Amino acid sequence: MVDEGLRKRGCPCTKDDFLHKKSFQSWGNYGRALMETPLRLRDRVLARSMDQTELVEMKARSQHEMKKTLTWWDLMWFGIGGIIGAGVFMLTGYEAKEDTGPAVVLSFVFSGVSAMLSVFCYTEFAVEIPVAGGSFAYLRVELGDFMAFIAAGNILLEYVVTGAVAARLWTSYFATLCNQEPNDFRIVAHGLDPGFRYLDPIAVVVIAIVCFLAVLSTKGSSRFNYIASIIHIIFIVFIIVAGLTKADTKNYSNFAPNGARGIFKSSAVLFFAYVGFDAVSTMAEETKDPGRDIPIGLVGSMAITTLAYCLLAVTLCLMQPYRHINAVAPFSVLTFEAVGWGWAEYIVAAGALKGMTTVLLIAAMGQARYLTHIARTHMIPPWLAHVNERTGTPVNATVVMLAATAIIAFFTKLSILADLLSISTLFIFMLVALALIVRRYYASGVTTPANRNKLIVFLLLILGSSIATATYWATTTDAWIGYVITGPIWLVGTVGLWLFVPQAREPKIWGVPLVPWLPSLSIAINIFFLGSVEKKSFERFGIWTLIILVYYFLFGLHASYDTAKEAGNDI
């Protein structure tokens, strides 16, 4: 059923576009709703959406359908354009210099393996539930509204911060092209805190242009992206070829100065360089043939990206001793000047500008589609669910998310933004892998109570052992005895699932191979990487989660509860 409050056409807006549910019709109704918060929370935690609800009813709440214009080619280049950007240019040099040395290539391999496992998990969901909500929709179906909202709230912040980082880096690399310092293009507001006084109008202009592209046409954005991404691949090939002509194998003499700890610590940080592929899953609703196009697009883009990252890392450390690498701009002026090619910094800067632009574009499209699907559940104002009839794009959600990105990018220094990254992505990828196991092994009316209980026990063993391993890694240095305990417990949990719990559901079109091994390994690796994340990231995660919980208990819970009861389609 389509709610009457959603029959209006975007703007002009009324109260019904934001707070039109029964719980908000009067102060008395709202008071009674707050009194029922524990009961309603229990309902939302236990209730599950259904595939068909996400595919039909949720989409109908946007009034108009998004246009199905994308193929595997579009998705693959969306993935490449969304992934290769700020991460590799901003983090590779720092991690090589401070933590890993030439072994940074192994850090990229381990991060890439983890990301590929997550890609497989996302792909099965995206094929069977091809809607704009991405991981939010998948978690709603398997883990419930509450967990889905917590995950979605965090990934939206991650997208906004990533976009702000890319926008400010755009200004920095543009300054390099103009042979200027980045702050020469920024306005200094001396009355503000030092972390917020360098105002960046260029970043805001770039975000505004990206917003225009994103709302104009998904297919048009795709064409712009893959042309720009092909150019970017050419830049990367140039860096690799040019760098290898100046290679010196003596620079690899001390391959891993900080051993395994340095490699895995860098893996957790460099995982940020792979963030962006999940935005591709939010475009499943606009894909012509999800069963064919999504697996090719997602897996193909991740394979190409991982290869490019590894070759870049190898090249960088062959050009210079790792201790001489410029940690801020590793592929820029100092590296090429050191081998007599100072002019190459301008080519690198131009390539980086392209990378920042497509990262911004894909992030804008992904976050808008997340927001659109959340709004379809009415956890946030349904006005944000509107899809424009002419363009077939979520205009309201796109403008709102990019306005937030522009405000943060305008005021906030890169060093502050960098502290906000990584943990949300690892947390959500772990949840998606967990949700995939639940999807395969539990179906209401099919799974017996005994098998359900065994599933819960084995999942607790997998999660508990993974958390224990990550904690042990984070709190010890040279000790190893703990892994002898936690490793076998993870193995027992996975083997137990494999041997003693029958699968309740087979994938209809495309499925992750080697279930439960691959999703279980994905859970373990993502949690392990969390053990290497800095304390500041956990503090951000806790503070932001607390903020969205307050919003959820005051508004989102009651609006989504009313909506679910009106529709009557939870199970």
C-alpha cells in the first residue's frame, strides 16, 4: 500500500512530507508513542522485511521508478571510478614510510582479499534484492529494522566524510597544477578554530557540479564516469611504467621493517582505499539484468582495482627508499624529482583530480540511493524518497546529502576528516557477511527450532572467536598463544555450520561459493581489521551511533513502526 502522504510531488512541502504518521498527529499521540518505546523497539528488532516488500512496496513509495539503464560495463566502471581515488594517493606513502616499508604491497593484497570477500557477499544480495538501499535493504530483510538503521546511519556518515575528503583533496591537487600551495585557494577565517578556519570554496563548487551531474541522469553520469575512469587508468599506467624505468631493487633490501604487525596495521588503514564498491550495489535498481550485470561489474572492478593498487605500491617502493617517500603526496613531486622527473608531478596531479571527481560522483549517487530507501521505510522523512519523474533520479536525497558534504568540506581540515574514516565500513561489511549466513541457513517456517539454535551457537562461536582474536592482536605484541585458542574456535563454528546445519535457502540466480567458509572468513577478517583501527575511530563510531540512536528512539522508530503496522507485511 502506498501511503497518502507520499502522493505529493516533492515540493512545495507540507508537514505530511516529514511527520505525517499517527504517532505525530498530536502531542498526545506522540506521548503515547514514547511510552510504548520498549514495546515498539522489541517489535522492530524482531520483525523482518521480505524480499518482495523491498522489491515492490518500498519502490512504489518513491512515486516514480528509477530508470533501468545500466549494464555490467557501467557497473564495472562505476566500481573503478568509486574506488580508485583519495585512498591510494593519500595513504600509500604514509603507510609505506611509517608502518610497512616495501611490504605495503602485502597490505594491499590482504585488504583486497577482504574487500573481495565482501564483494561476493554484496553481490548475492544485490542480485536477489536489486533495490537502491544496498546494505540497508539486505540487513532489513535478514537482521531487522534496528540493525539496518544503525548500519545505514554509519555508512551515510562515511560517505559524507569520504566526499568531503575528496573535495578538499581536489583543491590540493588543483593547486599543484597551478604551481601554488593549497591554502592559496582557501579563505582564512582567523576567528575560527584552527581545524576549521581554512574555508574551501573550490570544494563547494566541485560538489555543486557533481550534484548537477548526479541528478541529471544516471546513464549520463555513467558515461562521464567511465570515460574519466579510462583516462585515470591511463594515468596509473603512466605512473607505473615511468616509475619502473627508474626502479632500484636495492630499495627492497629491507622488505618488512615492522614485520607482520606493521603489514596488518596498514591493511586496516588501506582498506579505506577499497571503499566505494558498495555504492555500486545501490545502483542495482537501475540495472538492466542484475543476475548477469552485478556479478561481472562488482567482481571485475575489484579485481582491476586490486591489481592497480599492488602495482602502484611496488612501483613507489622501487623508486625510492621507503624512508624517503613523501608521506603526504607519495606519487607527486618529491618522488619523481628524486629520479629526475619533476615535470611528472603535474601529470600525477591531473590524474588525482580525475580520481577525486569520480569518487565524489559515485559517493554522491550511492549515498543518495541509501537515503532514498531509508526514507521509503519512513525512518526518515518520506520527502527524501521522491524519485523525479523526468530524470528517474532521487533528486531530493542527492541534494540533501551533497549539501551536508559541502558544508563539512568547506570548513574542515583533512587531518580532522581522516580520523573519522574506516571503522563504519568494516562494521557494515561484517554485518552483511553475517546476514548472508543467516539468509542461507534460516528461513521462517523452514528451519526447525533445533537447527535455529545450532545456527545461533555456531554464529556466536564465529563472532566470539573473531572478536577475541582482534582484541588479542590489539592488546599484545609478540604473544601467540591466544591465536592457538581463538583460531580453532572459529574453525569449530564454521565446520559446525557446514556439517550440522542444513541450508534453508539456495540462491535463485547467483550465489557466493563455498558457504559458509567465505562469509565466515569475511566476518573474521573484518573484525580482525577492527583490532588495528585507532582509538579515535572507535570514539567517533560510538558518538555518532549514540546520536543516531537518539534520533531513532525519538522519531525513526515510531514512524517506521506505524508504517509497518499499516502495511502489515513484516514477518
